[in-house]
Amino acid sequence: MGIAQPRPAPDRNLALDLLRVIEAAKGSSVNDVTVCILDRPRHDDLVADVRAAGARIQFISDDDVAGALMASSPDSGVDLLLGIGGTPEGVIAACAACAGHGGRDPQGGLR
């Protein structure tokens, strides 16, 4: 068994930057942006940042893949999926978003 390493803190500015990009792409206010976030305590800071920016949040209790599909579907009302979590779920969600909705541009980072 290896020595547990502390997790790097998520880049909190990235969420705000993404909200600005979506706001500009939609040609509207950040108040018209809806972010899907898995309802977990590890996302408390992220939720606070998104709310402070003025965006709406749609919480999901599970199924990151469904959240990714919602964010990649123009008719879902969800513009962005944000969260901190497992690599397998992130990769599966990105693949599902690409395959299911015409190869839209999912973006993510692994640390």
C-alpha cells in the first residue's frame, strides 16, 4: 500500500472562466447559464462559486454520465457539467457525450 497523497485543490477559477465562456457563447447573462453538479459535500466550494457568479444549478444525486449527456444536449436546459470525482466516470461521461450528441466538445482535466 502506498502513502496517501493529499488531493490537489481544484482550480476554482476554471469554473468561473467556463461560465464566462458559456455566457459569451450564448450571448446572454451568466444568470441564464445552468450548471449540473453531483450533490456531494466535496462540491460545496464549487456550488458556492457557481452561485456567487449568478448561474443556476441543477443537482443530480448520481449518474455523472446522465449529467454529461444533459450538458451535451442543446435541448436539455443544462449548459455545463462541473464536478470533482473519479477518473473512470469522467472518461465514460466524455465518451458518452461525444458519441451520443454529435461529438460536441467535452473538456476535462485529470490530476
